[in-house]
Amino acid sequence: MTSDAPTFLAQFIRHPLTTGAVLPSGPTLARDITAAVPRVGHPLVVELGPGTGAFTRTIQERLAGRGHHLAVELNPTFATGLTRRHPTIEVVRADAAILGELLAERRLLSADVVISGLPWAAFPAGRQRAILDAVVGSLGAGGVFTTFAYRHALPTRPARRFHSLLTRAFDEVTVGRTVWTNLPPALVYHCRRPLHLAPWHAGRPSAR
């Protein structure tokens, strides 16, 4: 178990629906989900639900001091720990569903990459759509959204509904390899070309 595991487990026990996992993600999954972060230029990278920072460290390694890294974390324990460990990034304790407002407050036009560690399969339909609306509205035309799903949860109704929403929200959605060494095994969704102008959730699936 990593040094972050006790903190993560404690937060899962206290807030199971918003934490969504009992252990932080592993380094292989972190490399896969952050692959879209450019190694050149000065991109704006937004991280949703960073938790204890399993993806944060890898994002920082890829940025190597460039660009702007905005981490949006609702859990106060995670937000405080993240600020202490990564003083050079901007950590905001807020709901991911108001991402557009957070960027506007900072006069940031759009994100180049949004990386999510949120537990989508634990969210009801309305919550999934609200956050995904915020993501789509915050990305530039060439922006990329990456998130992950646990392999065992893919057949569940919330996971299938979320995948359907992704295919409506983006012109391209590709599914990465299964990272079997992650606990539990997981895979990454790579979503490109957000459909800003299309009514992407028209005909959306049932909220049941």
C-alpha cells in the first residue's frame, strides 16, 4: 500500500459517493491518463478530483514548470494535502460542475487538457451531465478530456450511461488499454474535439 492509502481509505469511508475508490490510482494509470499533456508550450491543464495527487505528480513532471495547472478538489482534506505537497499548482476547493465559472474568474479562456479522477460511475445521471457540460464548455476546440473507468464497473448502468454521454459530447472517444496492475484494474477514455455547438445530450439516455 502506498503512503497515501490510509488517507484515501479514510475519506472513502467518510465520503464513499464522492471518493469512489478505496485506494489511489497507480503510476501506470497515471501515465496513461496524462499522456495528452503537451511537453511543449504553456498549456492550461485542469485536473478534476485530484484526491491525494496520484495524477498530479505525473502532470507536473510532464509540464516541467510550464503552463498553468489548476486542480479542482471538493474534499477539504484532499485539497489541503494537495496544496501542501504541490505548492506551485493552483488548488481550488470547489465543485467541478462550476469549472466554467472558475476559469472565468481567473480570466482563463479555455483549457487545453482536462484530466478527471472523478468517480463517474458513482454519480447519478444529472450529476454526470452537469459536470460533463462544464468540461465541454471549458475546453478549446482542440482540447482533450481524459478520464478513467474501473474495468469491473463497465457493465453497470451508470458506467454505460456515462460512456454514452461521452460519445455525444466529443467527436472522438477512444478507449485505452486495461491497466491490470492498477487496483482495481482500470482503463482510460481519451476524448477529443468537444462538440460545443451541438446539442450533444439531446436524446440523452434515461436517468434511471
